[in-house]
Amino acid sequence: MWEDSPERLALGLVFLVLWAVIAWMVASKAGYRGALGLLALIPCVNFIVLLIFAFTKWPIEEELERLRWFADTQDARNIRLPEEPFYKSLAQATAPIFVAFAQHIAEDMQRQGCKIEWQEHSYAVTLPLPGQPALTLFQVEDNGVVSVSPRWFVHQLEILKTPNRIGADFVRGVTKLLSVTAELGTGAGQTVFVELADLKPWYSQFMALVRETIRRLRAASQEAE
């Protein structure tokens, strides 16, 4: 019978795969991980997923609001800000969603007490320490790449007479967290590069690592006083 025919099973499989692809794409375009969309294939769970989509703010909406705020602020001030050349250059190399992400990183780091040193083609996230030069944690470049330099990090710690293990733990943590996507040099201590697109899914873990490193650096700085 038609109900038991291979044609019906094949057609059902095609529709299932098609639905999975559509659900994945919808979740990705909303700013979620595509795997979240696959939950829509599970009975009962798909209703919960639908509620999440209906009554929560999507990540893409949050980033769009940041972009609009940034654009409105630029128009309102009508002046040239230090970050303008960087964001203009970044916008030529990557998608608007990652321009907003780079801005979000800068804002997060400023909330952690860090300072942003703007340059035309990059910005450096630096940590001011009492009575000592600011320490550079990492850089965001206008080609859409975040870079961490182990050698430079350890060199700064030596100048500040701060335990090198803090820098080693930070670099090791970054490398381990982003091992799937990071590009490493051939020698020890080479700079770690990761694209904004690859960092974004791991951003909360990355920020937790940065916050812990900042806490340890401040504690070590106070002990040295």
C-alpha cells in the first residue's frame, strides 16, 4: 500500500531534512546557534522554542540596536571620534553584525575598568594598574581578527614585576578555548589570532577568562605595593 511504500518514506525524509535546514537557517539569522532550530523538530519542545522566539529579544535585534545607537550618536555629535577610522575600516572588511560585536567587546572591557587605545587599523584593550604602565590584554584589528601576543604579554608582566604565570594561564586559556579556530605561529609564544566570527559563539567563556585574569593582575599589583 501507499502508506508503506518506499516513496512515502523517502518523501517524508526529504521534508524532514528540508524542515531541519530551514529551522537551522532561521535560528542562525536570528543570531542564535543553528542547532537551536533543530529543537523545533522535537514534539512539545518545539512549542517551547516557539515561545523563546516570540517573547525574547533576539541577539540580532540587540546588535542592530547597538548599530543604530552608534549611527545616531555619530550623527548627533557631528564630530570625528577616535574610533571612527577603525570602525569605518572594519566595516569594509566584515559584516555589520561583527562591527557591532567589536563595539560590544570595547564597551564590555570599559565596564571592566579597561581603557581602549584607538588606532586607525586596530584598538588595543589595556588594563591600568596603580602606579604602573597600562598592560595590553589583546587587540581587535580592522580585518575582523582578535589577536593575543604571548611574548608581549609576558614581557609586559616582567616589566611590571608581576608573576608570569598569570600571563601564561591567560594565553593557555585563550588557546585552549579557541583551539578549533585559532591560528598559531610555528614557534612557542607566537601570536594567537581568532576571527570575530569564530570568537562570537565563545564570547561569554572568553570574557570569563578575561575577567579572572584582570582580577589576578589587580591582586598581584596590590601585593607588590
